[in-house]
Amino acid sequence: MSRPEITEDMIFQCFAAAQQSADSTKTAQSFVDVEEYENQIMYPEFARWARTAGYPQLATLFMKVAGEEKLHAVWLRELYDDIGVPDRGEDTQRAIDALTTIRANCDALIAQNPDGVVEKALKVAISVEEREYQDIYPRFRDQARARGDLREAEVYQRVVDSEAEHAEWFRAALHEFQAGQVQAAAH
Ligand SMILES: [Fe+2]
Ligand SMILES: [Fe+2]
């Protein structure tokens, strides 16, 4: 019987990229949509994998980051009265579909190779955070600055700093995990 595999590329499909638009409200809506997706769906799922694999400390880290993604959405919502529940962006919907596909056989994979799944989730989390703090949100910040919207530029800068910190936490966690220093729960 062939063993199903979850590759890092497959998990990376769970990343939804916020879309920059000439219309700042549309950019803000896409940002809120993506951050709330990470808060409500993506990182809680990574946390579930870590918990199932027997690494409650890593599950706690994923949930801590999930909570901060919520905060990023809140910071930007404070500048807009009218975001409401943003329409699901195309890329977010694609990411949700990818996650649903993975979830369908993830538990079996975690049973076979728990460390492999957790290590890949950490690597993907690092890539997600790097894309955001090195590329996507600096562009949003620069666009707001060019428009003369300094309050909004300041929020995006705060988000860039926060995503950089998330990448750092995940790098440290991956390092410890690979060194066998993350305690596994009895299961
Ligand atoms: Fe975020
Ligand atoms: Fe983040």
C-alpha cells in the first residue's frame, strides 16, 4: 500500500496572500480577510496537528500567533468604519479548499509520521511569515505612505514588525524541534 504523503508544497497551499489594489479600501479588506483566515482557520489547524502529534507546546505557539493575527485585523479595522465582514478573497477561498483537502487525510498521516507533519507545518509557517514581512506588507505600507496616509502606513509597519517576530519564534521552534528539544506529551 502506498503511503500518502503531505509535502511542504501542499501545506504551503494553505497560505493566502493579501492582494494589493489601487483602491486602499480593497487592499484593507483583503488584508483583514487574510489575517482573520490565519486567526480562525490556518493557525488553529496547525495547532491541532501539533496537539495530535503530541507537541502541546508547539500547539500553544501556533495559537499564540493565531491570536496576534486577529490583532492585526483589529488594528486596521480601527481605521475603517465600513469593512464589516469582507468578501472572501479568491486566494483565501483557494487556501481554505487546500486546507480542507489536507485535513481529510491528515490525521492518518500524523499517526504515521507525526514529527514529519509538525516539522513541515513549522517550515511553512516560517515561509508564510517571511512572505508577509519581507514582501507583501512593506508594499502595503509604502503605498499608504505614498498616498500620504501615515496612520495606515504606521499600522502596516507595526504588522511588519510583528510578522518578523512570528518568523523568529517559528525559526527558534523549528531549531529546537530538530534538535529534539521540544517535549512530547505522552500519547
Ligand atoms: Fe498577521
Ligand atoms: Fe504572522
